[in-house]
Amino acid sequence: MKNKDHIFKYFLIGLLSAIIGATVVLGCFYLFYLAPAQNKAAKSSSIAAGMTKVVNLTGTSSSQATKAYNKVKNAVVTVENYQKTSTEASDYFSEWFGSQSGGSSSSSSSTEDQLAAEGTGLIYETDGNYSYIVTNNHVIKGANEIEIIMANGTKVKAKLIGKNATKDIAVLRISSASVTTTGTFVNSSKVQAGQQVLAIGSPLGSDYASSLTSGIVSATNRQIDDSPIKLSAIQTDVALNPGNSGGPLINMAGEVIGINSMKISSTEDGSEDVEGMSFSIPSNTVAATIKSIISSASGN
């Protein structure tokens, strides 16, 4: 019996040792081989899920800036300033024969309109057969003829209703036949530093019409005194270039809070370049100036 008990005891000890050994081996195998593989697979799955989520977001929803832009873009136009230029042409044969006979030479002169400048404008109102555009006075300064390029590329003639050089505002009138959208002015006294804003315009002319740039309000009530312009402006860091003048500055709801007018590109003595200092005429000033111009044009 004792021998059998010893044999059974040794058997149990051996079996228990085998189980413990197998457990240790399996644990090590899981720790060093299976767990890292599972973690890697889980991480890859998480990354893939994250990438899919990003793609879905950007592919299916418009940003707030895009929505604001789409609300206003069809009300933004390119303003073309045409001015007369003189050309002189000599009649070769008259000059030749005149000189041979001792007479004086003859020449002819003509004038024709040439594109002198391009800027931006905002259609702010439609009244029956006419729509009205606000732009900067300096955009149409010296114009003999003004043409408008609509957002869809249609070209129409414009009539100058009136202007205010001090506030750098001009009002134009066009046929309303091609107009689909007008901009909406809101109270610019509510504008605050740090507020996100967008600018729409034609930088460098009609080839880049409907361009959108963004930034923040840097300051309000900046005093501009650059003869003949004298006004209180909204300062932003929005990128403006020649051709942006007269275009709208809008908030993230697509409402017009100002009309872009100018920027500082270098120091007064020209010794340093300047970046991110642009200025817009507040919408309250724009609206009041438009009202004054229309009133004067009506003789009231």
C-alpha cells in the first residue's frame, strides 16, 4: 500500500508540475507573441476607423466658412474702370507728299476707352428693374465708362449714381436682369477683435474673381487719414491685394460687416515690408454713406 501511495503522490506532483509548466509557457507565449500582435491589430483598426471618420466628415459636410461664402458669392462682382486714352496716327502719304510740295504734314487723333483698373463691388439691393452696387471711390476714379462682370461671367454696363471721396464709397446701378443675390449689411458696432472674418473679391483682377481669404479682426475704430480718405476702419489680418478693393468683409454667418478698402504694405519710408494689416469701411459707415449718396442723386 505504501508503494502505491508513493506512486500516486509522485503522479499528482508530476501532473501538477506539468500543468504549472504548461501555464507558464502559454503565458509567456501570449505575453511575447499574441498580445503585441493583438495590440498592433487593434491600433491599426483604430487608425483606419479614424481615417474613415475624417474622410466622411470632409466629404459630406461643408464648413462654416464655405456656407458663409456660398451665401454671398453671387452678390460679389468685378468692377472694370475704362478711361479714354489718346492715340495719334500720321497719314504717311499726306506727310510725304506734303513735305515734297512744301506743305505741312497732316495727322489724325482719336480717343478710345481702355481698361485702366479693376476692383470689386457688392450688389446690396434690387429695386424693380435696377440693382445697386457699392464699391470704393478709388476703384472708379477717373472712369469714362464702368462695366460689371457678374459672378457667372455675364458682363453689363453700369451707371455711376454718386460717390464720396472722404469715405471712399461709390454707388453704381445696373439692370437687375442678371442679379440673383444681394448682400446683407449688419450692425458693425457689434464687431469685436478676435472675431473670424472672410473677404471675397477679385485680387489682381477678373482672372481671380470670387477669391476667398480669411482672418480675424485685429482692431476696431482704427483712424485712417490718408487724403482724401478720412474715416474710422476695421483692421484685420485678412489677405487683401490690388483688386480686392470694394469687396465685402463678412462674418461667419455670411453677413456683410464692412467693405474692404486698403492695406499697409510697407512702412511710410519704404524701409520695411508690412504683412497682415488690412482695413475695411464698417458697414454702418457704408450704409449711411450710401443713403447720403442716393439722397443727393435724387435731389433731396
